[in-house]
Amino acid sequence: MKLGTIRIDGKPTVIARVADDKAVALDAYRWMEDLIEAGNAGLDTANEAIQAALAGKLPVIDLSASTDWMAPNPRPSKILGCAVNNNNLNSKAMKPMTAPMFFIKGRSALTGHNKTIDILKDHGPSIPEPEPVVVFGKTAKNVPPEKALDYVFGYTLTNDVTASGVKFGEDSIALKQTADIVKPHHTAWRPNFEGDNNWLLFIYHSKSKAADTFAAMGPWLTTKDEVPDPNKLLVRGYIDGECFTDDSTANYFFPVEQVISTASKWFTMEPGDCIHTGTASKGTEKHPRGNIGTYLSGYDGKLCDVEIDGLGRLSNRINLEK
């Protein structure tokens, strides 16, 4: 089943796909998060509405017109991203990761299918990151990996834009401390600096990862029964119609179950909460560096698409600040 959220006359409306570009409104729920929290009752309501629409008993919405898409679940309490979770990227690491690393986004970063991704001049060079998103169906805390998928409601798509310009410019700093301040945990992750090992390096991710429109999602939230194995999803990214990354979640450094489990150790994940599980990165013949070398500043006004087998295709137009 595929579920979504659109605006009709300015009002957010939860919908279920009936067929192709046809949908039915699920008026019983104000927000997708309400449907998710309803559990099986919510899915039953959606299925009944689909059947009623097919039988001509409920009006059908034509999505082929100028639909005002929102993110499928627009009101999550939090959105986590799993950073650098791709073997292509980790092949360049000084030391292998020992656990999934996370950054966090607010819901203000969300935008929908066919909306713009807005990049400020101050963001500098920015790259797309096509990836699937886990959406939680129930509260998860300290979940073991073997039980992780039991807590999933479904999956959607995201373009997790990263403004590397501001990340390595305004939001990075190196502090030179005295030897009594520097502790082993400060430097264990990196090689020693010969002669002077008292530099502490910091990078902050809020402006580079969580700016407005930097969490484009949708158009559909696909229920988990249609995704037999989230670790075997083909993920592609397109810029101006050209494929710049052709990858698979089989190329993750940490499988989806481990990502979910580790997240639930540090954060109480609530119904509707999201985790971006890891970017696609493997390049193509024309774009050998994949997403890392695909700078959106060269594509003002062009479409950037994310396509994941079984989940659909998300399209957003790049809008650079003039």
C-alpha cells in the first residue's frame, strides 16, 4: 500500500494510492502520523477507502494534475540521518567506523515531491544524497537488530542535501588546546600529528544538513509488507535527466537493522519518526565520483530525482539564491 499527504485547497489531506495517478482521501485521519499510530486499524481504514474508490463509492483524486505534495508524514518528532553509511565512502576512511553515526533534522527541513530545493549562496557547494527512509510504526527503545524491522511502518525516499561549503567553512573549527586538556577520546579516531598533537577538530551539521528543504521526501510512503528486504534496494540519482549514482542498499557499511537498533539506543524513536539509512554513492560512467562530485550549483532550475525500486521516484527542482 502506498500512502501520501497532499494539500487540497490549502488543507493537508492524507491519501492512499488507488492506481497509477489516482488516489482517495482518508478523511478519518488529519495527519499521516495519526494513521500510523492507529496501527492495523489505520491500514484497514486505508484499504477500505481504496476498495470503495475502486467501486465508485468514494471520489477519486487525479494526481496527474498540479498536485500540491507534502512530505508523506509531515510531522515526525525527529528525522535522523545515518552518515557515511556506504562502502564506497568508507573505503576512504582513516579508520573503519565502529557504529552508525547520526545527525538530526527538524521537520522544517521537509519538503514534498515536485517542490524546490532551495540553496542559499552561503551554503556553497552542495550535493544530493539519494537514499531510502525508515518510518517508524511504534515506539522503539533499545531494540535488538533481530527485532528492528518489527518497529517499521514503511519506507519512503529522500534527497538528503548536504551543503559541504558551509559545513567545511562556517561550521568547522580546529581548537589548539594544551596537553592537559586533550584526552585520549579526543584523538583516538585520527592519526597523531607529529610534534603537535593538541588540535581538536569539530564539524557541526545543522546548517549543512537541516536547512529548509534539505529533507525532500516522498511522494509515497510504502508500507513495509511491500519491501521484503530493505538491504536489497536499488537506489539511483538523476540530475537534469542523467544518472549520477547507481547503487544499492546492499552496499551499506551497516545494514538497516543495525542502523535502527543503534538509533534506538540513543534516541526514543516514536511513531512517524524517520531515519535516512544511508546515501547512494557509487558513480556512473559520466559521473564517476557519484554524488560526491555532483554539485547542485551547476544545475539551477534543473530537476534532481531520486529513484528506489519499489518505492517510486522523487523529483525536485534546484533553486539557487540569486
